[in-house]
Amino acid sequence: MRVDLHLHTTASDGLLEPAALVSAVRAARLQVFSVTDHDTVDALAEVEAQARALGLRLIPGIELSAMWHRVEFHILGYFVDPADAALLAFLQDRREARGRRLQLMLNRLRTLGMAVEADEVLARAQDGNVGRPHVARVLVDRGFVASTDEAFERYLGDGKPAYVPRPDVTVAEAIRTIHDAGGLASLAHPGLHNRDDAIPDLMAAGLDAIEAYHVCHSAGVTAHYRRLAERRGLLLTGGSDFHGGTGGDHGPAPGMPCLPEAEFVRLEAAVPARRAAMRS
């Protein structure tokens, strides 16, 4: 069984519509996959319908941005209920915060001589959850930069002139939101942060797993997080972080890499106990 638990659509910063992503999943010969769009579950209903028609299994997922002290982490949620009222209220608040952040970024770009209208960026986001990748793509379209990588390196990356910190959601709040929606919480791509010192705090907040398998993790890094998970009693997750293109920190295709089947079986088996714990 081929499993990829980290994929994105145009509902957040992916380049493929939900139906096109499912086609790519099928072409990659995956049997189980999860769509983990940033701060939204808007694509899940369409993806579920498409997947079911093709005999594929979708694990409802999400990727929440959250802060630990001054460090931004991404917390993946799996087996969540996309209709959970508290989750939807949380996400609506996040969407509004993203809109306010967009205006602040555009104001900073304007002072740098790059006048970009919010409507241009929202069109790129297809009125979904807007973020820095959408701003970067508009900067490319307008000829202000040659690539999205350049947009981040010069203007949008942390500490750059147009960077605006994300409104704080703590990792504890993100993990609790995922648990309340019936899901398991996993730390995304820990090798990109190199902040293993945060893991005890995340575990105290209820972290269930870490993403050992990721396109940016070397074999050595993957082995390191497998050992760390075993020592600390954490489950493992993994996937391509496919966004529909190539380059950057994202996989070139679904299934690159996959999560081993045995680790997925362990992950799924942990869901009932987590849900029972949340009810107690």
C-alpha cells in the first residue's frame, strides 16, 4: 500500500485544483492519501468524492500554522472531522487574520515601489486562504522578481522588508483544535526547523506524531526522527508535501516520499484512543 499524507490543493497554496490533484495521486499509484491544505478544509468534500469514484482512500487532513515562542511550526492534523463546528470557527478566524496580514504586506511592498492590489493576490488564491506564496506569484507575474524563490529571499521571507509575522496561534491551541475535531496532531517537516528542543513542549501539549518522511529530509535526517519518535513514544507520519510544481521544499510528485504502510497502520490504530481521551 502506497501512502502519502501531505498534499496541497488550490484551496491553500497548491497549484492543482482538487480534481487534478486526485488525478495526480492516481497516476502516482497511491492507495491512501491526505490533503493537508493550510488552515482550511474547503477542498476535502470535492477530493473525497473524486477519490471515492476512483477507489482511493482520503484521510481528512489539515496543516495549521502555529507559534512556539518566536518559532513558527506547522502542525498536521489527520482523521479530523471537516464538519466540526469548533474547527470551522477556528478556521474562519484564521482566514480573517490572513486577510489582515495580506493588507499589511501589500502596504510594505507599496513603500518599496511595488504596487500590488489585494484583488490580484486574492485571484491567485482563488478566494481561498491567502498567503505569502500567492503574493510571491503575483510579484513574478508583474515582473518585480524573476521567481517565487527570489520574492521570498528579497522581500517576503522572515526578516525581509515586506515580511509580516503571522498572528499568533500557539502550538498548544493548534494541537487542541485538531484533537477536538477528532484528529491526531503531527509536527510537519521537523528537519527544516532543526528545533528538537521544542518537541518536549509539543508533547506536553499533546503532540501525537512527527513527520519523519519528507522530501527535504535526507536518509540520515529521517533515521534521526525515527529514533527520536521511538525514544519518545511518538507515531510517524510522512509524505511528499506536493504542491503541484517542482522546487523549493516541496516534492516533485505525489508519493515522493511515501509513508511506510506499517507506520500508517500504527497511526490509524491510535485514533480511537485519542478520541476516547478527548471525551474523558
